[in-house]
Amino acid sequence: MRDMFLRRRLTPTTLRRTAAMACIGALVGLAACSGTEAADPDFTDGKGISATVLPQIAAPGEEPEAANDADYVVDATIEGAEEGREVELQVADGDDWEIADTAETDAEGRVSLRVAKTGDLRVVADGDTPVGIELSTDDAPKETFVDEFDAKNKDWATRDQGYAGVRMCSKASDDAREWVDGVLRLSVIDDPDREKCRYKKKQYDYRLNGHLGSAYTFVYGHAAARIKFQDLRGQHGSFWLQGLGLTPTGDPKETGAEIDVIEFFGNDHPEGGLTSFVYWQPKKGSKTAGGWVKNPEQYGDDWSSKFHVFSVEWTPEKYVFRIDGQVTNTITEGISGRPEFLVLSLLSSDYELQHLKGDKLPQHMDVDWARVWAEPTP
């Protein structure tokens, strides 16, 4: 179980003492001992362990926070580790080492660890054969785009969509978005200028949706947004990427894909409410990969009362989706190779209308910040 900053100091003396104790079985990720003394461990070769420093993509909390206050994430894999092996992330503090985070490996030997401080790091896994590796937050990808939504930004515009397709009863509108208290607030509200909309022989109020697209585009990298979602079913909050222009058919490397980093369908949804999908159009028909986030309670159960960071790592080979740095899904199909832009939306699609009466509006989705770590598209 995680225990951020346990304030346990690992001095050279402590390390040597702990290494000596390894002779009688108390190993804490240190090198083999000789007699009752042992040299400080050498983690530089990283034998038996691999790790990568990811950007600042973890920041659960109730209030808005500066983007740079988010935690770095270290994604580590212990070769041959069984599920439940304890792993430590340590951060340098002068000549000492401080435990920043602890977690247990999953069935694939993988673990996600967090650190708020910048500087030198090392990952240590105990056990019969302790292993470790040295890293630094300097190894993390460099930020290329950020918006903290303290004020309206020309990089974002309401999309010209609505009263068509799956949203015959709603449209995007400037009236459904505002910048307030350091967040971008997207809403679903009644459209006061229209009468009732008919869908499947029932009548509903027309609605306005908060739906913004960015002018910033990129190919490959990490994209993240810190979001507090709406409460109820009847609309879905989303952070997603979409390719420029019309969606042609063919190889997604050439034509792009819709990358739904996260969608939330409400706290009262029977499947837990969270999805991540990829959509693309080959020469015939359309294809989809992804699905509902399994066991979402392991990542949090407070999607409308707390902010969480939802991110995607997009490479030429795969998409890795995360919540506060924890991997929720990996998709190796439909890999886009063209420039994509960010989209933030709270959409009321016609198939959802039955779940929410007008007297429950407005509903809100708050976005604290959005960031990208990639080379910008020329």
C-alpha cells in the first residue's frame, strides 16, 4: 500500500548496516554482503529491473493545483517478479535517501510509483534477489504545451457541432463553457431558444454542451488533463484526441484515429462509468479497440468530488492509458501517425437523454489543466 514520503532516512551508515543484516535474511534491496560489512549498493547496471521516468501525470485532490505541483511517475518492471512484490522509490536528499513511495507489483511484475520532489531517484525491489536502478526526474519528457485555465486562452475554441448525428437534441455552445476559479468549466444546460426535441417517441429539452478543441497539435508523446467530472448519467465528460480535417478511410498511420483518453458516464453507471477507446476507419467499415475501465475503484471512486489526472502515452507502437500514473489499459491497434489535437467536452448524446431529467441540469465538468509532452507539429 502506498505511503507517500515516509520520512525514512537511508544514510550510508544505515545502508551498510542493512546490507550486513542481509547475511541473516533482512534484505532491503541491497547488494550481497561479505562478512558483517558491505559496500553501498551499485544500481547503475539495472540488472533484473527496468524503469522509466514519466512526466507529472499524478495529482488526485479536491482543489485546483498548479500543474507543476503534480507528481512525477516512475513506471518500473521487475523481471520474473510475482504479483505482490514490494518496490520502493527513493529520492536523494543530500547524502541521504528518502522513501518517496512504495507499491506492489502486478501479475506482470509492473509497478507505478510517484514522487513530488525533483532530483536523483532509485527504484529498489527487495526479495531473495534484490534489484535496483538509478534514475532522475531530469530523464522525464519535456513539456511542450500547458494551459492552466486561469483565463480564456485563444488556443481553444468551441467546436461547430450539434443538432446532428447522435446529438440531434444538443449542440456545442459558447454558453456552456466558462473560466471560473482557476478551472475551465464545461456544462450541459438547457437551450432556452428551442422547444422540445423528440427522440424515440419521447420528448426532451434541447441542450447546450461545453465542447472545446485546441489549436495545438502533435504526433506522439504524453497528453494529460486534470479533471473533476460531472455527477450523474445523462451526459459524458471526455478528454480525447482527434486528427485534423475530415476522417478519411485507410491506414490510421496515414488517416489518424479518435483517441478517447477517458470518458465518464456518471457515478450511477452500472459499469463504473469510465472508458478508454480508440476508433479508426479502415477501407471497409470502422474499427474500435478499448472498453470499460475494469475495477475502477482501484484508481479512485470519487470522480465527481476530486480531480484526477487522465493521460495517454502515444507511441508508434501503442497507446498506454493511465489514471494518476496507474496503467488502466494498453492498446496496440489503430495507431495514429498524423497530427492530433486535444478535445475537452461534456456531451449530452441522444441515447443518454433517458437518464437525466431537465431539473437535474446544469451538470459540470471542471478541468484544472491540460498538458502535452511532445515535439509540436510544425
